[in-house]
Amino acid sequence: MAKHQTILIADDHPVFRRGLVQIIEEEFAGARIVEAGDGSEALIAIHDHRPTIAILDVDMPKRNGLDVATEIRRRGLQVAVVILTMHDNEEFFNRAMDLGVMGYVLKDGVVGEIATCLEAVAAGRHYYSPLLADYWVRRDQAKTQVKTLLAGLAGLTPTERHILKLIAENKTTREIAEMLFISPKTVENHRSNIAAKLNVRGNNAVLRFALENKAKL
């Protein structure tokens, strides 16, 4: 990591914060370190000191680390965020990644990981605690599934998309036919075309797909 970078450490436990400062000072001589004891102080420090990296504890008073990360993104502040947490929690992890957080470190492993994390983040790379590797894999798989889903939906005609939405509302073939003034046979043909385009197979496959992805239709 380049010398003379400014690093913010925001954590409401002074002893933990001091220990982190010592580790960073030993590993990165010349780095300027700014401290904050809660989320509100962290935002003020980011505005006043313009750090290149902000290390934020999730469980801070006034505004937690994810709230601060949200505000950083909303304001368009140019600071890379590293989240520290005691919680091995997939929902927190995904929220952090959605906010563009560059680093995510469990406090249990921070002593051995923080230097590696800061090196990676300073170089523009993501870093997450190795114990959270499964979260990253599942997140990546979910992204791939969403891309596949969107590609399939993009191939549907407006009528097919409309019928799929009606299926998601638990409308039967006969009800859909009556609503669209077409025959049940035509609805069944549309269902078959939808199944082929979405690459779903089996009894009630289109219904299951529609119900599982209702919010995306």
C-alpha cells in the first residue's frame, strides 16, 4: 500500500480501536490514521479528512457501519469501505456488497487479516474473510441466475409476458383465456412457448417459475 494514505478507523470500543491503530502503524509506516467512535463521527471525519479507506464497525451507535456505507454511496464520496463485524451473517454480507463495500472482515480474524485486506483494497481489489467464501460463491451464483432469468424474460413476447404475470397471480388457463378473449388452447400454446423460452420443464414448471420470480416479472 502506498505511503501517506489516510485511513479512518470507526469503532466504538477504544481498546479495540487502539489495537487496530497499532497494527496498521506497524504494517504501513507513514499512513495517516483518523479515528471515530460512532457512525456520525465517522461521516464528519470522512468529510473533513478525505480518507482513502474507511474501516467501519457494523455495530456502532448513532449510525452503524452499513448506514455509514449507504450515506457514503449516496453522497458519492471517494473512499473505499472496509466493514468489520462480529457477525457471521449472510444478509449483512450481501447488504455490504450491494453497497459497493471493498472489504469485509470478521473481527475474530482481524489481527491476521487487516494488513492483507488493506493491501488488496488499496490496489482496487475486494477482500473478504476466508470463512465467508461460501457467501461469495452463493452471491456469484445468484448473479448468474438473475442474468439467465433476465435473458429468458427478454425473449418473451408482450403477450407471453402478460400471461406469465397472470400465472403468477394464480390465474387458471380458463381464467386467462376469458380475460384475454382467447381460447384455452391458445393459452396452453403460449404456456408451452414460455416454458421453452425459459428452459423450464415438468408439470406446473411455468407456474413454479412465475411464483418464484413474481417480483421480477
